[in-house]
Amino acid sequence: MTIRLSTQIEGLDWLALAEVFERAPLGTRDPATLELSFRNSQSRCFVYADGRIIGAGRALSDGVLWCVIFDVVLLPEYQGQGLGRAIMDSLAEQAGAAQVMLYAAPGKEAFYAKLGFKMMKTAMAKFANVERALVRGLIE
Ligand SMILES: CC(C)(COP(=O)(O)OP(=O)(O)OC[C@H]1O[C@@H](n2cnc3c(N)ncnc32)[C@H](O)[C@@H]1OP(=O)(O)O)[C@@H](O)C(=O)NCCC(=O)NCCS
């Protein structure tokens, strides 16, 4: 099996990527919104196994001081093989910023801690759907 990382967005199968999110699991995504969010992100990483999309990640960056990473995701059968770390490394390298911020999906904090991320004492977010953020365990 050939694993390949790519930043190429043209020709991407957004329905297939939405299925990756669904199965990972990282939530149900509308393919059109997924495409817009990835197109509008400065850094993107897509992972393919034998030509089939199996993972992704994206980051917003000012190119100097900060980048914010979102949507790091892999199909379950490809998790635990170092590919999450590879996506994170690729995004940080492309972003070219000194500092990286993110919020972990509940239960995934240890993955990011392994990569050197620290819990922040004052991080805050204004969610569009506060109820959903509560249910997901993102806020108290
Ligand atoms: C979270 C996720 C991206 C991690 O990717 P991955 O390929 O499984 O992780 P890696 O194999 O690169 O792991 C890197 C290191 O983190 C550790 N790690 C990975 N997931 C972990 C977890 N849930 N808890 C503790 N440690 C974890 C690995 O053991 C490895 O440690 P090592 O370098 O000492 O061997 C992947 O599991 C995933 O897609 N999960 C579902 C979607 C999701 O929740 N994404 C996160 C959104 S914030």
C-alpha cells in the first residue's frame, strides 16, 4: 500500500472526505461547506492510501506569529500509524508561524500533548451553536 501526503486541492472528492469525517468520527460535514473551509485555509494536508483519500487537516495562518489548526482526521483503520503526526507536521511547516493553537476533540488531548501542546488557562471561543458545544464537551 502506498501512503501519500498532498496539498493539492483541485479534483478532490469532497463527498469522500465528508465520509472520512463521518467514519473517523469527527462529525457530519456538508461536502460544500467542507470544500469552502479547506479552500479558504492557507495550509491543507490530504492523505491518500493507494489513491483513495483517508485523512486530512487544515490551518489558518498569519505566516509569522500564529496558526490555528482544525479538522485533523483519519479513517479509523489508518489511525495509530503516525499519520496524524505527519499531518500536524505538514500543516505547521506550511503555515510558517512561530506558534500553533488548536482545540482538541474531547478525548484527543493526549495526542496533541504528545506533540508538545500545552493546555491554555485563558483560551476562549464564541461558538455559533453553544448548545452543541456543551453537548460535545467543548465548554462548561
Ligand atoms: C486524533 C488523530 C488525528 C490522531 O492521529 P493518529 O494517526 O492516530 O496519531 P499518531 O499515530 O500520529 O500518534 C502520534 C502519537 O500520539 C499518540 N496518540 C495518538 N492518539 C492518541 C490518543 N487518543 N491518546 C493518547 N495518545 C495518542 C500515539 O501513541 C503516538 O505516540 P508516539 O509518537 O509516542 O508513538 C486520529 O486518531 C483521528 O483521526 N481521530 C478521529 C478524529 C479526531 O478526533 N481528530 C482530532 C480532532 S481535534
